[in-house]
Amino acid sequence: MLVVYETNPDGGLSCSLAPAAALAGAAAVWIDLLRADADEERLVETATGADVPTARERDALEISSRFDSTPEELYLTANLVSMQDERPVSGPVTFILRGGRLITSRDLEPRAFQIGDGRASTRLPQHPDGRGVLLALLEGVVERLADLLDRAAEDADALSDDVFGEDGAAGDLRGAVRRVGRIGALNAKCQESLASLSRAVAFTIAAAKLHGLDSARLRELGRDLRELEHYAGGLADRVEFLLEAALGLIGAQQNQSMRVMSIVAVLFLPPTLIASVYGMNFVHMPELGQTWGYPLALGLMVASAALIFLISKLNRWL
């Protein structure tokens, strides 16, 4: 899908209703390619002179090949995170700044790219050129990552209360492990994106003067990224601790179950021995001919089981 944003008479951005025709106009500021086909990519390349990478090329790019700067063009590719059906997915997004225009090529739909009320990119219409849109997009992406990390931290706090609280999560520790896995997956995706964006922003700071970008905003963005990386690292430690705690509690539950099963088995050992003795087919067993023989055998079985049970309670095995 090809979307072109143009400057409107008010000085802000608006989505063009005829994107193919808008490419040739001087008002086109931001050209966004979302899961674009080959024809749309060729159309943009012809109109702008930029080399737009395909989805396969973006995925295959080495880290060292994701950034490039010439007097005519700034080229960046960074891994971003998007939530799809409450699952975090990540993928490369390419930013090309050429001739005052910004070209983005992506398969993801991060909220930072969506213009509208309540979105992370509400500041986008305030930038009438590609340089401002690039910085606004990067800032929106970082804000969105901060929101996702806050969400993961809140989930980790709730999980910690469930596992270690008064009520505990003894009845659903396996569910707790699944929740830990989801939190860890989200945090790992955010860490990957933060590392990729940190490299991209560091490269952009070095090329800021050449392309007329605001170095102060970029340096502030770099500081935010470093703080978020530290925060994500601490959250990763918490997730690892919660996982170890949940697995430890599961092991403790299993040990307790095995202990109860072992004691129950021991309770039946003496009665089984007594029953086995009186089940022998020897001739000279005088108890078998007495009226009190049967009650005696039953009494011995019950007394032996009760004695084992009493010993287990006194030693707190049960």
C-alpha cells in the first residue's frame, strides 16, 4: 500500500487521496510504503530516485549495511516492534531521507506511524518537511517502546503479587510460567528494537549536520534510548527471577505430592505384611482356627497403619 502525505495550506500534513499523482508534486513530504508490491516500489523509485529495498532485502541486510549517508541521501534501517493480536512482533523498517522527503518502507504497523487522536504520532502533522517527520517518527517509536516496557513491568508486578502474595498462585503455577514467557518475549523484542534504534540514532547524530537534522533532539533521543535499555535490562532480570521462582514452586509442589504418595504407600506396608502372613497356606497356624483370629488380624492392620500415621504427623512429614 502506498500512502503519500503532503503539506496542506495550514502548514501541516494531510494524506493525499491520489498518492500516485502526489509523488510528482513538490508538496509530498512523507511517502509511506506498507507491504508494497513491486509496482508501487518502482513508482516511488522513479519519482524520487531512491533505491527502496524489498521486504527480503530488508530482512537480509547485515547490521553494518543498515546505515548509509551521502550528501543526497540518509539511509537507516531499524528493527521496530508492533503488537498484533496481543503478541509482540518485530521487523525491519527502512527510513530514507532524500531531497527533503522521507520515504519509509515496512511490513509492520507500529502505532507510531498512525496519524490520529490518541496515537503516539500526534505530533507528526506539525512537521511540514521530511526531516521533521523523521525525528517525530523516531520519537514516537521510542515513546511506544517505553509504553510497552511499562506494560511489561506492570504485568510482572501483578504476576509477582500472584506468586508471592497471601493467596499465591499455587493452583496455577503453570499458567504463571506462561505469563512469565509472554512478559519475557515482549521485553526481549523491546530490547532488540532499542539496541537497533540506538545504533541508528548514533549514526544519524554523526550525519545530522550534513542533512540538516536537529542534533539536540537526536542527542536527547539517544539519552532516552540508553535509559530505556537500562530499564529493559533490569526488567529482564526480574523476569528471570520470576521464572526461577515459579519453577521452584512447581518443584516444591511436586516434591510435596511425592512425599504424600510415599507416606501413603508406607501406611499400607505393615497391613500388607500382616495380610500376607495370614494368607500363607501352612497347616499349623492356630490363629486361623480361633474365633478371635480374624478381629486380631484386622486390629493389627489398623494399629500398624495408625502408628505409621502418628509417626509421620509428629515428624511433620505430612
